[in-house]
Amino acid sequence: MLTAVFCWIVIVNAWTVLRFRQDKARAVAGGRRIPEVDLLGLALIGGSPGAFAAPHVLRHKTRKEPFSSRLMLIAAAQVGGGGVLLLF
């Protein structure tokens, strides 16, 4: 079970970073962007570390509001939920 969770986290975070990179490339090219709800959805299903790392590595969406606040809220909920799971 732990192996499956680890694999899921690695895959979803890699996918999250890839989507941020694609969004940056589309922004530079003036193309159709990846909706923020899609990027936040990836963070919600486990891609928060990738969603925090990608903007700093790619210099993309570093000061975008309300995107940043929503990402922080998702991460806080995940940390809180993880804390509750550790208690039981």
C-alpha cells in the first residue's frame, strides 16, 4: 500500500510540473493557457509539492492571485488531513 501511495505521489507531482511547464510555454507563445482550475486540481489530488516547486523553478505564476492563495489553502488542508490521519 505504501509503495502505491509513493508511486502515486511521484507520478502526480511529475504531471503537475509538466502541466506548469506547458502553461508557461503556451503563455510565452501567446497560445491557449491551461486553466488554473486544472493546475489547482492537480495540487488537490496530491501534486502540491510539484505545484509549489514548479513556479519557482520555471518562474511562472509566482505572484498570481488568487491562484497562490488557493494553492496555499489546498496545501494547508492536505497537511491538516495528514495530521489527522497520523493521529488514528
